[in-house]
Amino acid sequence: GLVPSLAGARMDRAGILAGCVAHQGDSTAVRCRFGSPDATRTLVLMGDSHAMMWVLPVVRTAEREGWRLVTLLKGGCSPVLGTKWVADCASWRRAALAWLQEHPPELLVMAHSDDYRLVDRDGKPVPGPFNRTERKITLK
């Protein structure tokens, strides 16, 4: 009797993200605006699906506080420079950062998974314990 059903809850986004997420293969910095259009303060929420999970509470907060909220979202793409996952993430990130440079917000919130590999300028993994792909776990 739950709405959405438990099986469907994983994909439920209350419709708020419809048209607000860049799709795989698309490098466009899709932006959606929420809250007050006349606000003097702008908050930007940027990131992957981990940022998407924050949209509903951040929209409610922006509306309550009289802020403008802009989202820059793309599943599977970290907003952090030097991370690599999906091939079109770098071009999406460049487009999003170019928009941010032209429209600097009062607050930028970046959220993302920690599963991304850090890479150097040549796309080679950066060695170190912070790269999840290089962590080894031994079960005893």
C-alpha cells in the first residue's frame, strides 16, 4: 500500500527532476531554477546522483528562506576536477564551470559519490590511498 511502492521508490524523484538532469552522452550544463526568482542570494547544487538525492530538501529550504536555487546535475559525473568515470563528464563539467564563472553564486554545494578515480592530465590514475580503485581489502 505504499506510494511509491518499495520497488519503485528507488526511481521516485517526485517529478521535480524532470528535465533537470543532463543525460549520458550530453555535455550540456542543464540548469533548473527553484525558489524565489527575485532572490538576492543564489545557491547552486552541482553533482551526480548523490547531489540529486538532496534536491527536494534543498528546494524546500530555498523556498522557505527566499533563496534562488540552481541545479547542475548529471548522473555518474563528479563535479570535482581530475575525476574520471563516464567519457562525457569532462565536457559537462567544463560547461557547468563556465556557466558558474559567468553566474557566480553566493554558495556552491557539490555532492558526489566517492567511487571516482582521480586522474592526471594524461588520464592516468593518480597513485595513492585516496583512489578507491587502488584500495585493497583483505577479509580474515
